[in-house]
Amino acid sequence: MRRYGHSLNLFNNLTVLPPQCVFRTQFCISTRRMSTATHRSLSIDEFVDHFENAIKEKQSLEARLAKALDEIETLRAQLQPDTRLKSLLALKEKLIRDEFEMKYRDLQVQVKQMRTQYTRQVEEMKAQMKGQLSTCICHGAGLR
């Protein structure tokens, strides 16, 4: 804290000093570089030039920041999957699952039909064999 109050920092390099440094037509500006601080008096025109340059630099930095933030937002949007794409993928997955289940049920029905058919054929063969065995000579003689 200084004798007459705090100094006011403007854009890192410019510091407006307390009232004892202000003269009728000149301003006192502190420029800090490294660890040394130098004070020199500037005319109003010089101060205005410095101030205008600082404002232009600030506006330029704001524009660059806005552009960088837009680019970041674009990249984030690219990284996050589109919700429409997500819903389409979920729908496609559901359709594939439903198709698989339908084919599986069809196969189950076919297997059941084939089992029934083979069981019936086996029973018919047994009946045929039984009929053939009853006429066989070895059965009539009791040689079982």
C-alpha cells in the first residue's frame, strides 16, 4: 500500500500512480520490466496513444479468444456423438436383435417339427419291424 492509496493496474504494463504524480498536462506511468520499475512523465497525447494501443490490443485479444472458444466448441461437438446418430444406432440395434429373435424362434419351430417327424418315422419303422418279425420263422419257432 502506498502513502496515497493503491495503484491501479491497466493492462499489465501500465500503472496509474497516486495523485502526487499527476501534473496539469502530464501523467506519470510506471513500466515494469523484469524486477526494475522506471517512472517517466508522459504528455496527454502520449498517454492517449498508449491507452488507445492498449485498447486495440485488448480488442484483438478478445477477438482471438472468441475465435479460439468457437474452435473449442466445434471440436467438442465433433467429439460428442450426435444424439440423432445415437438414436439411429439404438434403433438399428433393436431391429437386428428383433430379427435375430424371430429367426431363432423359426429355427426352434423347425427343430420341433423335425423332431416330431423323426419320432413318428421311428414309431412307423418299429411298427413295420414288429410286423415283419411276427412273420419271421425264428419267432414262430419260439427262438427268441
